[in-house]
Amino acid sequence: MFRTHLRCPHCRSEISLEEARSTIPAIPLPGQSTTLKKVSLVYTVCPKCRRDFQVKGERLAAFVILVVVFLLLGVSFFVDSLIPLALAAATLIFQKKIMQTLIRAAHA
């Protein structure tokens, strides 16, 4: 539905985060992989200038979305209204748009 767009810090072109992500699956990293868990490496590379960059704010954005949804669900137990549930549903529907405002690209 929504795509997360970023501006490349090197060439300043607007790219989508989904296009910039490239995953190298299941590389056995000695400190992070176990026999049951394999760690994948994820790189973000601009498809236009082919330079890598960091994506900042993804964890913060996910944390903000979770806190807002659980807070609204908690409020709905104490308020005799459907407004908190409607706001929680709207937050989940527009979570990609909300995350796009908190995610930014930085030099690697």
C-alpha cells in the first residue's frame, strides 16, 4: 500500500527502502549464529549511484507504533467509547506512513 521513500545521502535521489535493501541470506557469523539460528546480512545500497548508506530510526519507529497501539488499547478498557479502538486501527493502517516520517538515511 505505502512504500517507504528515502533520499540518498550521496546523490540526493529519492529511492524506496524496499529497492535499496539487499539481503545475503544465512551467512554463519561466529558471534551471532548458532546451530538453530542463522543470521542474515542486510545491506542498503542506492540503486542509482551504487553507494551504501545507513538507515536510521527503524527501531524507534517500530517502538513508537507499538507504544501508541498498546496505549490506545489500554485506554479502550477504561473509556466507554470506540474512539481509542478506531485510533488504534488507524495507527495500524497508516503505520508505514508514520514510520516514513521517522526513518531517515545517513552516510555509512
